[in-house]
Amino acid sequence: MRRKATCASLLLTFLTSSVMALDFQTILTSQVAVGLNDGDLQKWDFTIKPEMTMDLSENLRLTAIGMARIEATDNLEPGRPDQFMRGALSKRGYIGDVAEIELREFYIDTSLDTPLGSAFLRLGKQQIVWGQADGLRVLDVVNPFNYREFILDEFEDRRIPLWSLNLEMPMGDVMTQFVWIPDQTYDQFPEPEAIFAIRSPRFIPPAPASGPVTLNEVNKPGDFIADSDVGLRLSAFMGGWDLTLNYLYHYQDRAVLFQTQYENGIAINPEYRRSHLIGGTFSNAFGSFTLRGEMGYSTDKYFLNQSSSNPNGIHKSGEFSYVLGLDYNGLQDSFISAQFFQSIITDFAQGIPRDKVDSQMTLLMDRAFMNDTLKVSFLLIQSLNDGDGVIELDMEYNLQDNITLSIGADIFYGNQIGLFGQFSQNDRLTFSIEIGF
């Protein structure tokens, strides 16, 4: 009897301590998007995101973040989208054609004592963020993206969390981060009938003049160990500069569309290919200004090439990308940021549907009013080569501490063959409400 009482007491003590250390919160969001060109309802969804953290011990914390969403219009991801690009443990669950559930993040945090100092370990489904660019990606490629709303979602919502090991350990004045990702999940693009389906010739091969187009099954990695991604980042503070050196050996998140030409049509054979990415970031503050940047070189990138001398429709080359940013916070309650981005194909070839040097610029302006109760933001992303771009406007009002009302507009412009101009008919006005519990 004493043994049973002791076990019951231990169990009760554990449950009581766990409950005392439990933190639970939920965010409920509803957003409506109306097309400015046709007045049609592009989107009307209801999303609930519960988040739980629990201290399992003094040195072990569990975090779980879920998501459930109902789409009233079913225009962004019609029906039940194919999930071939997702690993078995990263797939979403569908309830009919308009509802879905997803385990967004699920990880444990702990610290480890090492001869070099205290190390931090995060193990589980998570987001790993590299890079500092706003709206543009150079090094932030550890996690794949979901492009259901192209680039209009927040980065945190666009990223697809992956089952990963993330270990950060000091080595003198240098912090070392090692990541191991056995999760074979890649970018998710909308189906052809979706509002934001990709149609630009930069990414989609042109249809043949005659004959059918056959899309074969994707050749997707599947070995838990051999097909893992691994990365290493070194970060340090030197002479007033925050510096990082990054390396990632990974499968590119966008499948390469190899093509086979036939007399009566074309067959497309999607395949994921590996690449080495090496780069780094820097930033420093000079009074009210902050200068920052990042750069990266990828060894093997694959570009569409419709030249008759290229039988599979693909050209392989290295790619060097960089972004330079200047931030200014010298005005009260205001923030201004400008960026210049370039992508350079190191082994360019005729027939690639973009320039060898592709340039973009961004301008971000934020302003707070009424003691931060009202916030207004403006973001411009402009292609300097194709002349197209997107403008994102947003105004948020904190009705109460836990209730935020928003109104915004997303305006695309330019030639429809461009990255942004392809959505020039998708301009929209958005209304949303967010409630925290």
C-alpha cells in the first residue's frame, strides 16, 4: 500500500507542477479579400491558432502550435491540394474541400552543458530563420514556403515548419549553429485553377504549338538520412558589426521541370536537385541608421531554357545573390527601410527567360499613431528589369488589448510575363479582425 501511495503522490506532484507551468493562448483571425478589378470575393477564411508551452522540467520546455482554417470561397487552394511535396509527418489534414488542420510547430527546448559553455538545443517541428531581408530571400531558404497567396502572407505564415534538429553552441566569441533536417518537404505552389497559380514564363514552360503536355510523377527524395539537409552558421560581433557565415547543403525547394520533346507533344519530368549554398550577413548601427546586407552563392541552380540547342529545356548554372539594406528610425514613431537586391546567373545562356543580372528594390515605411494604437505601413517591391511590382498597404487599429482590426490593399502592376505582373488582375482590398484569448 505504501508503494501505491508513493507512486500516486509522485504522479499527482508531476501533474500539478505541469499544470502550474502550462501557458495556453489562442489567436482567432478572419480575413476577407475582395478583388478590385471585378468585385469578386477572392477570400473569406476563419483561422484559429492555439499555442501551448509547458515546462516539463527546469531544463525542458515543450511548445506546440496548431492551426485550423475554414475557407468560405475555396479560391486559394481549390479542392484538396496534392501534397506530394510534403513529408509524411508534415502533411495537412483536410475536412471536406474547405477546411484543414495542421500541426504548425511542435518542439522541445533544452540547454546542454558542454566543455565550451552552455549549448541550446531545439528538437522537433520548427522554423529556422536565416537572413535579414524584408520581402526578399537570399539566405532564408532553410524552410520551404507555401505560396497560396503568393508573397502576401507574413513570412511566419508562409514558411512551412520542418522536423529538424537545431543546436547552438558557443566556441569562444563565435556562436555555432548546426541544423539537421531529415524532413523531405518542399515549396507548395497553388493548383493551376487557383487565383495565385504561377503562370510566368520564368517558371512555367510554354505549351507546345500542337500536341498534349504530359506531367509525369515527381522524382522526390525519400531517404531519411541520405536525403537530409544540413547547415552550419557561425555568428559573431566584431568591431561593432554583427556578422554571420552560413552554409547549407540542401535540396532546392522548387522542383526542376526537365522536359522531353516528342513529335506530338511534350513530357515534363519534375525532379528535386541538390545545391550548396554559402553566404553571410552583416549589420551595423550608425546613429539613427542601420546598414545591413546578406549575400549567397548557390552552386547548382536550374533555369528554364527554350533554346533549340537545349534538349531538356533546362540550363544549370551557379547563382550569386545579394541584398543591401538601409534602415532609418530617426523620426518619432516611424521606421523607413530601403533595399537593393540582385540575382546574377554566373553561367548565363541564351534562351533563359530572364536577364543575367536581375535587380529589384524595396521601400518599407511604418508609422505609429495614437500611442501605438494605430499603425500604418507601406511596402513597395519593384522589379528594375521587367518594370513590374507590387504595393502592399496596411492599417491596423487596436480596438482593445486583444482585438485588432485591419484594412489593407495589395496592388500588382506591370507586364503579365513578370514575376509580379502575372497577378495584375488580382488586386484586392482586405479586411480582417484578430482576437487573442
